[in-house]
Amino acid sequence: MTLLENCIFDQFLQDKIDADMLTTADHVLLSLMNFCATLFPATTVYIGAQQHAELPALFVDFYSITNQRRLAATSNYAFGFTITYVPTDKLSAAELNGAIFTIEQNLHQIPSDIGELICYSKSGDITDGLANVTGIINVGERDEPTDPMIEHAEQELTK
């Protein structure tokens, strides 16, 4: 995935990108960040909290991650996320409501490097002059087998 220029994240995540070591959670955060950056091209989008952000700004983070183990070496993750819009004018109901509406209206199918992410549940509110949109994205993950016989068989198949 090519991240837009208005996306800002820390060096730790950049190192994981460079090493091709992103987790499913990292992919979800980066995809949500890019989604927001596309919707608001003149606004800087951050992962996590930042102390020195230019306004308006968007912040993407998780509020929960749950995991349920399934049969056949699969897991289901539910990523509870929050997108916070910090307006230029905290008293502008139009700016805050507009941000919530724009995000919720478009927050359904989110492209990512691990497949299309679907947000089925979302809600928004205004608290303390900030627009908040929360949602849940479910992602299935299959464990790769580590059995030496399976690895050998896969190598033989690819020859």
C-alpha cells in the first residue's frame, strides 16, 4: 500500500514496514490511516496521540483488540478502533458534524494489503469539542503450519 503524504506515524512502525514485519493489527491501522488521509487530503492523519499536531488533525487508534480461536488453525480478530477529528474551531458544530458524517458515510470497505477490510458497526459523537467515530473491523487469520513434513511437501510442490 502506498501511504499518502499527509500520514504521520512513529519510527517503530516505519521500521516494521521496512523489515516487512507488519502484523494484522498494523495493516488495519495503516489502512484506516490511509482511508482518512484520502477523505481529508488537506488534514494530517496520525496513528496514536500526538502533542504537537497542526489543526485540523485526525487521529487513528485502537480502543480494543479481541481474539477468538477457531477450528483448523484460524483466529478471528475484532479491532475496535476510534477516529478522532480535532477541528480548527472547537465550537464549530458544522465542522464537527461534517467530519463525522463524511467518515461514517464512507467507512465501509477499506482497501488494505491483506484484503478488503469491512466495517459493519460504526457510530459517532461529539465530546469536548472533538468528533469521534468508533467502529469494529473483523479480520480472519489463518496460522501457517510449522510441521516439517508439511513444509517439505510444500517445497516439493513448488519444484
